[in-house]
Amino acid sequence: MAILDRIRLIRRPEPGAPEPGLAEHVAIIMDGNARWAKQRGLPTLSGHHAGVRALRRTVEAAPDLGIRSLTVYAFSTENWTRPEDEVSGLMDLFARTIEGEFMDLHRQGVRIRFIGRRDRVTLRIRALMDDMEERTQANERLDLFVAFDYGGRAEIVDACRRIVADGLRPDQIDETAIRERLAAAELPDPDLVIRTSGEQRVSNFLLWHTAYAEWAFPETLWPDFGAEALQEAVGEFATRRRRFGGR
């Protein structure tokens, strides 16, 4: 039996109840790289390199689990406060990931979209991001949204500024008006948010979009995450009944 069919059978609906939904959009806070490296006596950047390999495994596994969109938290607006050598190493790793891993994912039919600020990275990185988005825009196997230099509060503030700049009247401001001005207007609301490493914090991630998302907090450190852990999280999600404020 295919993995997707097994997930559908995890919980049979009660008579008259709707079919349990699949997690079509999964968002991940990729946490635990530094702890993974420390446990092994390795430099922090080794953990980030291992995290890139985990990302590759996870992205490649997602379509077979019924996931249509995957959003990953790669670098937050607050991460700039980390030690200078770590930030510099992360920027170099990000550039090489776009040139290497993301190019391979492009060949597998993954569409890649970056959300967040772009004015604080080098011109080289900005050009790589723009080029990758253009190359993959017609791909349909999976939408991969990479939140880079991203913060949920900053995203909402920027949307409010666009509303003012567009001259909207108070009676024209609703959820649609705000959503259309977010960093990625086409980003669907996540069904499931996974934060690895056992930490249980939102960390300024997709504050608008996760209003009714389900959350999972596996103990697995991000570099050890992959297809099996993703399948487990999606399967557990299938046992939940989402009410969206109703009964």
C-alpha cells in the first residue's frame, strides 16, 4: 500500500463526518543545528551543513506524502544578531545551497520562492535568489517557500505600510486586503507546522498564516530529520479533527 493511502487510513471518519484532511501545506521551523553539532564536538557551521542535507531529504519526501507546499524557516530577522563568523558562514552556505541543492530540486520539478527581506544580503545572493525563482516558476511538483531574513511581525508591518501607500479607506481594509500585501500573497495557510528539537515556541514565524494551523514538536534535531520523521508527523496530523473555532 502506498504511503499516501496508509495516511488516509490512519483514522476512519465517523459516519457522516468529513474525510480527514491531508497536510497539503507543511511549514517547518528547522531547529537544532547548533545542538546537533555540539553533541558531536563539531563547529556550529557543521550542524548547518547537516541541516541542508536534512532539507534535501525532507523536500524530496514531501510530494509522496500528499504535501503540495512546504515552507521552511531558514533565517529570521533576528538571526543577524548571531556571532559574525556564524552569520558569514550561513550566508556562504545559503549561496552554495541555491547553486547546488536548489538547482537539483529544480530538475526534480520543485518551484522555489523566497519570502522575506532582500535588502540586507549581498548583490550576489540577491541575484541567485531572483534567478532561482525565475528558473523554477513553471515547476509544479512541489512549491517550496524559503523564509529568509523573514519575521512575521515585520511582514504584517510592511503589509500595513502598503495599505497606507495604496490609499485604502478604513472600510476597504479586511483580511483579503492584508493578505494580498503580505510577503507572499500566494502562500497558503499551513495545515501543519513542525518545530524540530522539542522546543515549543512560535519564534515570529508566519504569524498571520498560522492562526488555525496544527503544531507538532518532535524531539528530533533538524539534521536528523527526514522522510521517516516527516511521514510520522503527517500521519499524526491525520488523526486530528480540525474545527476552526466550530464544534
